[in-house]
Amino acid sequence: MKNKKPPLNLIALLFCVFFAQLAVANCDHFLSNQRALESKAPQSSEPTPYQPAVIAPSCNNDQLRGRWRGIAGMLIPPNQIEQAAEAYRDKLSWYELPGYWSLESLGISNDDPQAYITLWTEVALLGDLASGERLALWPGRFQSALRMYVDNGRGEIVKTYDNLSVFVPESKQIIEQLPTERVKGRLLDGAYTQLPKLYPGARVIVQLYNEDYRTGGASQPPLLGNADQLYRSMMQRWSWHILFLGACLLVAIYSASQALFSKRRRPLYIFSVIMSLGAGIRLLVTGSLLAYFIPGLTVVSHFYFTWISFLGLLAIFIYGQPYVLPDLFEHRVKLKKLIYLLAILPLLILACIPFLGLHEFLLLGHGLRLLYIAVAMAYVVFLLYQAFRFPFKQWLTFVGIVMILISGTSDALYYRRNTDPYIELFAIAVFMFIAVQVMYVSWGYMRLLIRERGLSLRLQELNENLEQQVKSRTQDLQEANQRLALAATTDALTGLPNRRAFDEQVEQELQRAQRYGSEFCLAIVDADWFKSVNDRFGHDFGDLVLQQMGVFFIQRLRSTDFVARIGGEEFAVLLPASSIDAAEHLMNELCQSFKTIHFSEQADYQVSVSIGLAQWRFDESFTELYQRADRALYRAKQAGRGRVCLGEASDERDETEPV
């Protein structure tokens, strides 16, 4: 059965729709963030206690220390608090705390050793939340430090979330608005804490501290809101990363097995293993999961992981393509050199990491990130152009270009706005591109294996048929040879062995007798007056007589005796292991029995035979033995026929009387 080609156009369409949906989700998330920031725009230069302090390039440090009041992300004027509390109590979703700011936008120099700020915000809770709804806090993406206090509305400060600093240099003195002790802790990325039950009038105070990451405090702001909704939102985000991590691991395992046991396209499978593991590390970093596997991970280490995985993945992707898709780069030496040069750039930056401080490294990375994405996208466009010259790779590369262009554009939009995407599509797109290549090549390789297997089975079947034919022909040839050998050693008229067979039997009998010292006798039998039979009754009757004599010999002689027709009406009988007396007795009985044969009702004929008998001597040849038996036959003829005469020998008695 002929193998059908996979529906590559359908696969391409499904992948495009899938990544377009993810891009739309990213854009929706981005626009939501933008609308939230716009809704928090300041109404005046000096915020009132009921007006929000927003994060904007024009705000100052005093504005950052303003107070925010709200419920479910909504800003409520003081005169509408009571009405809003009842209207929005069942719609409480989440409240986005200020998360991203820049020292330069506040007019603070990075060279100032005290150039750090503390941002704190207050959320006043409205409505009765004691009915079972619980609040939860998600700290967002790697603050330098975060702590939260709850005023339960009765003037008591309840410390609920403390000692969660991430990276605190011990040499610097920290200015804090809320007195508490800070200790070095692990990375907060992905932490999720449920708060105690809160009642109307309670205040939640969240303090963010920014010191070492000067370009921002949190790439994603903290979220405070309904525990169930926030938890589902986080699980949805993490489930995507876990799904793609599992896919990366499966592709890496499959590619590793193919690289070990397959000799074809081994560079592709090795490249796929490296890219899958690199994409998995990249997803671990961006998916808030790395902190759970590496306790004590700091913000600095997190950023190093992020950039090393990004640059390494990009370099391997660019450098590996000439080996993975050699058909696209054939006879293009200059192009290969350019590709290698592009791959060296991120490797050089990685080599400079030990000589750069965190601040310089992050500034360099932010400045070149868009350039790297643009280079990767242009490179994939080139692969698309090259691949369309080879029909068998059109749809494969088309899928890759669509995935990477959509993901690169989506991620570039977020990086430009200094925010993180809902899910990092670029690493996933590169991984999916490699996975599709592996699947396509594996499908082609599997098709070749199936075809080779079919050809092998067909060849085996042909060999078996040929072998059967050879066996049949060999058997026919052996049977033909046996028939020829039998025809060559058999008398056609009587069916007895002929003179040739007799000579071979005599040779064997002589060898046996000489080896074991056994005795044997030779008798020559001749039909008397046989010429007159032919003249009187015709040759057909003569042939009948000879045939009947042959049958009679077989019936009367022993199974060990050998009789052959040696010419005309003359027969020779070998009597192995027989003395001369026993042979003489047997021949006399045979001579008497021939007289009883009745050949035909139309022809009254009684056959008689003359027999010459001789025993082999140890020192004589068969010719001598035959001559003695032949002389004995002659004497039997001379004596009147129808009798047995013995060959001349000192140990043999005289001829018997005619019978």
C-alpha cells in the first residue's frame, strides 16, 4: 500500500491559528495593562488622599509615595464609596499594584550610591468580604524586595507578608517607610499567598523596594485580588509553560534516541536535542518556575539565567541551520560565513558576562534584544526564500516563518514597552520550528524505512520463490539423471541390468572379496537353440521368451544374487558369499525350473538353458574367472545342453551329467 503524504498545509494552518491566538492573548493582555495605566492618570500635580499616584515619566518621588484607594481595580471617588461597595462586592477580581518604574524618569542618577527608592501603596477595601471570599497576593516578577501589612480597620497592624527580600546588598543602609527588619530571601517570582479574611475598612499596605535593578522594580506588577480568580489565572499561565516544557522534554528524548540509533540526518537530531533543552531552560526562566527548582535564587542570578538562555538559544539556532538544512546552503560559502558571524555576536556577549556588572549587562541586553529578534526574523525570512526553491520543504519552512514572525512581533511589542508578555512566544516558536523539522524528517525517514522494509520483504519473497524453483529444477534434474543412469545400466527388453551395470557390480564384488577374503561364484546362462525359436516363432516371441526368463531369474534367485543380460540370449549371474557346491545346487534347480515355463498357448515351446559355473580364486582376475565360466558353458553345450558344468580347477569336481 502506498504511503500518503502528511497534510502539511493543514498542519501549517493549525500552527498559524494557534500562534495567532496566543498573540491575540498577548495583545489583549498588553492593552489591558495600557488601559489600567491610563485610568490611573493623575488629575493634578498634587494628589489628594483619594487620588491615585501613577507611574509616569513626569511623576516625582513624592507622587510615588501617594495613596491609592480602589476595589476590583476600580478607582472610586469619596462620595460614591458606599454605593460602589455594594455594586462591586461580587465582582472583585484583582487589583494591579504599581510595578514598573525607572530611576532616570524620576531624575535620580544611577551613579548616586543612595539611588534607590521605596514605593508603597495602600488599598482600602470596601464591602463585606467576610462571607467566604478571600484575598490573595501575587508579587509579580522579581522585585528587589516586597512586604505587605494589613490594617484590620481597628487600628491594629497585622504583619502578613514579610521577610521576603530577594536581593539586598549588605553594605548599603536601607531607608524604609515601615520599620521592619529585612533579610535575604529567595526569588519571589511565582509566589502566591492567601490573606486572612478582611472586613470593610481594612487597609492593605504593600511596599516595594528597588535598589539593584535600576531599570525597573518589577517587569510585571503585583496582583492583589480574589483568591480563586487569581489562582486560576496563575494556573492557566503556568499550565502553558508546563505543557511546552513537557513537549520540549519529549522532543529532546525522541531526538536523542534517533541520534543514537539512526545514522541518517544525525546533525538534525543533535541540533534538535540542544534546541529543545535550550527552549526548556528559557521557558523555566520566563515561566516563573525556575525559583522552585533552585532555592535561594537571587534577582541577579535570575537575570543571568534569562539572558544566557536567550543568547545561547539564538546563537545555536543561527549556527545550526547550515548543518540541519544543508540543501539550502549548498555552494554558498560566503553566506555560511555571514551566518557564522551572526552567531558569533551573541556568543561574544556571553563571553563578556564575567567582565560586566549587572547594570551594564542589563542595559546592553535591553538595547540589543530587539536587534537580535530582528536578525532572527530576517534569517528565517531568508530560510523561507531558500526553502521555496525546494518544493519538499515549502510547507515546513512556511510553518516556521509564520510561527516565528508572529511570536517575534508579539514579544518585540512587549519588550519595547518594558513589560513582559503573557507567555514568551519567541522561545516556543523556535522550539516548535525545530520540532516540526524533526517530525518532517522523521516522517520521511520512517517512510524510507517502510519502503525499504517492503522492498526487503519483496526481495525475500522473490528469493524464496527462486530457491523453491531451484529446488524443483534440481529435483527434476536429479530424477532425470537417475532415469538416464538407470537407462544406461538397464536392459530395455528384460528390465535386468545390462553389461555396463554388470561390470560395475563385478568390480565392487572383487574389491569386497579381496578385502574380506570372501568367496563368490559366477554363472553364465545361455538359452539353448534360441536362434531356431526366432526362426520358427518370430522375433516377437523370442523377445517374449527373454522377458519371461528375466522375470524367472528375479523370482528364483536370492535377493543377494545379481543377474544381468550381457548379450542376446546370454545372462550372467553373480552369487556372492557362495561356495561352489551351494552355487551348483542352485544352478541345477534353476536349470530344471526353466523347463516348466509355459510361454504361450499358440506356441508349444519348452526352453532349456546351459550354465557354466566357476568359483573365484583369490589370485585371479575377473577376466580369468569369466573365461573359466565361459569354457564351462561351452562344455555344457558340447555335452548336450540343458545342464550345468563347472569351470576347470583342481579343487572343483568334474562336470555333472546332462539333465
